[in-house]
Amino acid sequence: MQDYDYTALIEATVNEVVTRSWVRDVTLPSGRILALITLDNGQQRRPNTLGPRGLLEFAEALDTVARRAEAREISGVAVIGTDDVFAAGADLGLLSSLTSRDRALEISRLGHAALSRLGALPVPSFAFINGTALGGGLEVALHAHYRTVRDGVRQIALPETYLGLIPGWGGAFLLPNLIGVERAVKVIVTNPARNNTMLSAHDACELGIVDVSFPTVRFLEDSLAWADAVIGGASVARPHRPGRVERTITWEAPIALARTALMSKGSTPPTAALRALDLVSAAHDDNADDAFRREDDALADHIMSDQFRASMYGFTLLTKHSKQVSGAPDRALARSISRVGIVGAGLMASQFALLFLQKMQVPVMITDVSAERLESGIAYIHEQLNRLVAKGALTADERARCARNLSATIDIAHFAPCDLVIEAVFEELSVKRDVFRRVEGVVSSQAILATNTSSLSLDDMAEGLAHPERLVGIHFFNPVAVMPLVEVVRGAATDESSVATAITVAQKLGKSPIVCRDVAGFVVNRILAVYLGEALKAAEAGASFEDVIAAVAPLGLPMDPFALMDLIGITVSAHLLDSLHAFAPTRMHASSRLHELAQHGGFGKSEPGTARQFTEHSRALFPTRADAPTVADIYVAVTASLANETHIMMEEKVVHGVEEIDLAMLLGARWPLHLGGLTPYLDRCGASERAFGATFHSPPICGA
Amino acid sequence: MSDVFYIDGVRTPFARAGAKGAYWNTRADDLMAKATVGLVQRNASVPLDAIDDVAIAATTQQGDQGLTLGRTVGLLAGLPTSVPGYAIDRMCAGAMTAVTSMGSAIGYGAYDVALAGGVEHMGHHPMDFGAHANPRFAAERLLSSDALNMGCTAEILHDRFPHLTKERADAYALNSQRKAAAAYDAGHIQPDLVPVAAAGPEGWVSVTRDEQLRPQTTLEGLATLKTPFRDNGSVTPGNASPLTDGATVALLAGADAVSRHNLSPAMRMVSFAYAGVDPDVMGLGPVPATQKALAKAGLTIDDIGLIEANEAFAIQVLTLLDFYGIADDDARVNPWGGAIAYGHPLASSGVRLMIQLAAQFAQRRDVRYGITTMCVGLGQGGTVVWENPHYAGGN
């Protein structure tokens, strides 16, 4: 590799787990020899990743096979991975440890230099995608002349923009030139923005990313035979390769569309996705050398960016959390749950029943005060089961199993065999106390009692219980089937076993639990109350809705405060603010005008085909004033209040660590990953320093 | 009653058992599935849902050879779920028994088309591993300690037949290696091998040849080998089959299916027999089995133009030849070499014999009948008599 000197890069990346490039000669059915390069990092549990040493070895292997191809010793070259992984892309840990843009530029160039050798071989080159091919891994395959895929592969993607990077080892250029710009934009920008959606082998075939798929049983054997035929002259169709019209006339349209979509998601847009679109746009001239130079610069910029570091922080939190919940008791303490009782048959309760039936596959009994309410709950559950079958999400057998496991009773005495009872009744302390008192009269002393309260104190609820230690909060978010977060609330009396059980149950339900103390609003609602309260405070001080929205837009939340309140419901929002105001009157704003607004519907109205607008009532209730705070004032106030409240939550030890707050906001409020969650953002924007004279993270989560 | 035809057979290349072998990182059921796909792909005129049953043999039916192989292999190979399957075991004669069982079902008229094969990953499943012999075998002297060790039973054959010397065994082994090498050079073996891609410690490899052939073998070299089964013994790694991983599978069909699916039979099953002998001399098993099978067929050994005898040990083949007065180097016997050269993945070897006999039949229109025969641990033998559909009268 004489192009550049990579010594400094090698020295900066001493912890690389090296993916080796093993070269073996393979005799094809025709008798031709193909050099097969196996990428293998020799690790059982860690997928192949690419770092400087691995890239250099790959480049050297390709130089050797190129010489042999010139000498006519081999007729083709192919690359394959091991086990279920082709290659999972660049080693992100190494990238995020780089502290100099020079090094970032070097690894961008090295990636191009190494991978592009595959496309420059004088004989046909192939990628046999045996498993996961992500980011730089898929880019390896894109540099090859031809691609096969094992039909069971489910993880094919260019997820770079999801993580604040760009597909900068050739992907942003090669993909649109292989499958057309519209499809490429989908893979490079749209899918990553859609919660990092990945492609299956089937999808990759449909899109034209790979040429052919083969069954697992003889994937490599079939791939070799196919390669043999291609080397022998068999033609391979590339129906989606852009033609002259696409390059000269229609190229920009899908890019513009995607750019608009990105810009509409709050005003701290994901810069990597936008830069990736620039690269795709420039790729129309089919000039690889220029394109790769542009990619080098863009990738180097983004390796050093705030958004990449923030995304890595958030992504690492999510990944670690799926394996181990911080602050959780030993999971061995969890009790097994084989029968669930649900008190209530309203919408929330019915959603619980549906989830327990589907995910835990245990008998579920529901109860309510009247047969009518029970009937409507049961009807709802059956309707939803049918809907799931119609969608193909559930088989008829599974529906039958769920239906058989569902029962209803007016008489709570039938709850006796339940080992978990969760209530979803009216949010009123006396009602919930009464429910638990009656449940405790029939269930065993070991049964777990769970409340879905969002605003009441567990400790208050536990009063009068014979066994308050088994009362635990399991707070779901609406809609229950969709929202991934569950707050597991530990009351003063709650024992470790009950907390462990609640966590296990939440995980079995497919949710991500965090553990928090029994303090008003728990995590998400408390922070949202600050966000909403500050927005209302500004509006009451005469700021226009538009200014408030502009002020909070940099937080990147998917909904502005007014739209969020409309979604939650104005009455519920007012109730939330009231209860938190009662908890901390000096910090939490309660709005009487919100109660007034509740009489007249919500803030917004929207007519089909038009943008959301504010109603006259809401405009009248919140008149603008000349002395209103400016957008900048509002931004400072909101971020400072958020930082202050979060800091107090840490002092109150509401959660185990600041990471749990970020997880809760990522999962429960859809805080954008490219900002890394709440606290890294508050550190970066200076709000932490302003609020409490320090930062949540040391050093702060930001680019170098 | 229907005629029973062997239509086609394939196998994986045979590899050295153990960590240095090509298949160390490949599951036995995957090997078997790969062979099965290779077979059905090259017999595409048979619709997959026309397969009535799948019988797959393995000696050790646990781990990656567990869970009823005939069924798991069908699922892994992508056969329709409507195709049933079962597992079968007669140690070394497993695949042979799979063929005769399926052949019986076809002959009876229950089946039209069937797959029969066997696999043994001796690297993953060392012989006798995990087996727990009944203590009565020792207490009541039902079995000697030698009877459970195949090498020891081969040594006993040398004791019993002193004129079948180590030198004759070595010469026989050398000849097997030479014949196998010549068959490879002539391209007789390769057409029925299904290449296998296998993950190795330094990357994927494509296995396209049997791994343990030793064409460089010399008598001098053989003479220097140790005798691991007893001091001053006669059985060496050179005149015995090596421990091997491999899978084989055959396509069988009845007369109706042959015409319905437009198949070209390679062999017709004439008769078969299994017979027991003293477990101490299990290698003698082919003698009574062949006698029974020939009697059933109304034939004598003189009618048999080709003999595919499994070479578990050279001495054990020599006892069969000696019994019938056939010369050690008779051209009718294993013309393309045998298990001493190719290896002997226990329960899969029966179909390898058939693959080689079928390929020879196609070339030898002068031969009407052939046999495949093999010995079996604990004192058994099995023999199948086959007729050559290409037979065009005598020389």
C-alpha cells in the first residue's frame, strides 16, 4: 500500500481485532481455479469487522491474487465470511476512538484503497454473502463485480447514517450506480432513518444489490458453480443500472424527496444523512475516482462529528441494555409467572391482555365491574387477534392458543391462582387501593401485584397491604404494542424479587425496562412535564406557538410540545402537569389555560392534505405579546430547566445512572439517536454548565 | 411385486476424521443434506414430492447424527415436508441396509421412489463413543473383549487363517491404493462426487477429492508400519481402512416409477442377505451373507462378474476371496480400489460400493451380475446381488 503512509493510523488503533484474509485456491467444476478469500477474525462471538490492519491484509491478498490473475494462474476471485457473518463493517469502536481528522481521513482512504482493488482485478470478482453484511461489509461486496447471497441472510444494510456516518468506502457511489438512485436512497437514507431497517436476502435480490441467492444447504457450492458459469461467459442481468435518462434527468428527484423528509424531523437534522444524499447526488457522473475522494472527506468529517459520537453513545446504551438492565437485581430472583390477572377491561387493560397472551403465552384472566365492560374488552381482544392474523403477524393456531388462554370474570375470587396481577383501572388512589386490597384477599402471598400508574405513588398505594413488598410498578407507554419502554417502579417497600420479576416480565413482553424509584412522574413523564411546562410558560408569556416550536426544535424530538399534548390528550396533559406541579411547585409549571383549552378540544386542527394548524380557540387562549420571550430566550429556559431537573433526578437517585435517563428518552420519547439522548445534548449545548455548573458526562459526548 | 432399481448414487468426498480433517467444522447432518441435494438435483426428472421415504443410516445416532436423520436431512435438504424419513443402523452396513429396506418396500409395492444413504462423521463420533455395553456380554462371555475392537477381530482372522499372511494383506492394500489412483486418473470416481465447501481454520475450502488416498504407498513403507492392535500383529494403518468422515445417498425406484419419471436404471436388485458369525471374527461375515444371497438369486459365485467388497481390513477381504478360491489380485474384485484407499465412514460405505459397481456396470456390458458385500461389527455380513441392465451378452 504505497499510496499513503498508514503508520500513524496503525499506532492509533492498537486495539484492533484483526479480520484476516485467508486465501485458498478452489477448483471449480470446469477445472478453473478461483482464489477464495475468507474474511475471519477468529472470534466466535464477535462478528468480522474491518480496521486498518485487516484492510491492509485484505489489500495485500488482493495484490497477490491480482498478480496471479495476470499470470493466468487463477480465473476468478471471491470473498466470503465465516459462520453467519460476511462482515459487519468498519470497527466502530476504533473509529470513535480516533481523535484526529488526519487519522479519520487515512482510514477513509485506506478503506477505498483496499476495497476498490476487488473491483479492479483483471479477472471476475465475486462476493459470496454468506451472512450479515453491514456497512463496510456490504461495501466490500459492492466493489466485487458479482454478488451471491445465502437465502437465509436477514441483515444486509448500509446503516451508516443511522449511526451518524456515511457509507464512505464506496457505498454512496457504487450503490446508486448499481441499482438506481431511488433504490439507493432507500437503502442509504430511508431504511436507516426507519429505526435502522435491514434487508433480507430476498430484499437484496429484489433491489438488485445481489445477482442471485442460493439455499443455505449448498450456498458456497452453488455460488462456486455459478461463478464458474459467469467466468465462462454466462451473462448476468443488471436491470436497475441507471441509464442516461436517469443520470441526466431524474437523478435528483428521489434525493430531494428524501432531503425534505429529513429536514421535516426537527431542526437538528441528521447531518450524516444529508451528506450521504449529497454524495449520492454527485455519483450520477459515474466517476469513481472523484466520488471516492468526496467520500473520503465526508467520512473523515463525520468520524469526527458530534452526531457520530452521540449516536455511538446511544447505540451502545441500547445494545448493552438489551443484555443487562442497569440497577436491576439478579435475574435469578425473578419468580416464574404462569397465570396473569388483569384488573380492568378498558383500552389499556385490553392492550395488556393482548400483549401477555401473545408474548408470554400464559393464561390471562381479566375482570371488571360489569359484564358489559368485560364483553367489550373481550371483543376488542378478539378483534385485535383477528387483525394480527390478517396481517400475517399471527398464525391461526397462535390465535386459537391466545383465545383459549383468555378468560373473563366478574368475581375477583377467580384470580386466586394468578401469580401476577396487574391493574389498569381509573387513576385514583382510593380505587387502586381498593383493587389491591381485594386482590390480596384471594391470591397467594407470593403473587406479584403490579400497577400501571403513571402519576400515583406506589408507597401510598401500598398502605394497608399485608404484603407491600410484592407491589411493583410496571409503567407502559401508549400504544402498548408499539412503545418499547417500560418503567419498572420500585416503591420503598418493594423487594428485590418483585423488581426482578417485573423486569423479566417486561422483557418477555418484548419491552426494554428501566428501573426507577417511586418519585413523581418517574422518568419520562417528569422530563416531558418540564418540556411541556416550559413551552406553555413561554406561550402564556406571549410567545407565539411558532416561536416556541422553533425554540425547542433543536432538541430534535419527533413532535413539538403542542402536537404532543394533542396526542396525549389535553386533559391528561393538564393532569400530568398538575400532579408534577404539586410535587415541585417551584420548578414545574401548571397551566390553568390548559384546563380551559380542554373544554374546546386541542391546540391543533388538521384537514386532510394541509399542514397542521392551530385553532382559533387556542390562539385566543394564548395571545401573543410584544414583551414575549424570544426564541433564543425560550431555548435557554427550556434546556436549562431540563438540565436542572435531570440533575435533581440524579441527586434523588431516581435511576441508577444518567444513562437510564437517556435510555428512557430514546425509547420512551423517541429522542433522536443522532443527538445521543438527553444528557449528551444538554452537555453539548451548554445547558448543563448553565444549570449546575458542570456536565453530566466527563468528558462530554462530542466530536473531536 | 415390482423390480427394484438403483437409479443413481452420489457421495461427498471422503475426508480424514478428526481435527485435521476437512469436515471437522462441518456437521454430519449438513454433509448428508449436501449429498442429498446433489443427488436430487441431478435427477431432476423425479419430482421431490414423489419421494416416498428417506432412510439414512448412522452408527452413532446422537449429536449431529441424532434426531432421526432421514427426517432431519429431508428438512435440511429442502425436500417437501410431505416426504417422510427415518434413521437406520446396522453399523457398517447401515447404508446397505437402508438400500435393502427401501428396496424391499419398493419390491412389495408400498413405495415407488425412495432415497437411501448413510453418513458417519467419525471425527465427531469416535467408534463406540457413548455406547454402554451390557455387562452380561463379559459376565456370560457372550462377547470377548476383542469382539468390540474391530482391529482385534482382524488380528484374530490372521490367527485363524495363518496362510493369509501380513505380507498378503500388505500386497492387497498396496494394490487397492494403486487401483484407486488409477481410477481417479481415469476419471471414474469424480463424476459421482458432490463437492463440499467446508470451513477450515484458515478459510473455506472446497473438497472435491477423497482426502486420504495414498498413491505413493510402497510395500516397503507398509512393512514399517506399527501394529496398533497387538504386539507383533499383522493389522496396520496401511492394510486397514482409515477413520473417515463422509456421506452417501442413492436413488431407488420401482419399475412403474422408472417409466413414469423417465429414469435410466443403473442396476437391478436381484437379491440380498445378511448373516451372523462369531463376533470375534466379524470380518468373516461376507462369506455366509454372500452364500445366502447367491442362493436366493439362484446364482453361484461363478456368475458374478464384479465384486465390490468393503475393505474394512485387507485380511477380511482375503478371507472371502480365499473361501471362494479367488486370487488376491483378481480383476473382478474392487477394480477401482476400496476402502483402504478411499476410507470407510462406517454407515455410509454400503452406498459407496454401489456407486462404484453401478459406474463399472455402465462400462462393462459384458458383465451381467455383480455383488456388493461388507462385514459388520459384532459379527455380521451383508451382501446384495445386482444385475447390470446394460448387459449385452458375453464377450
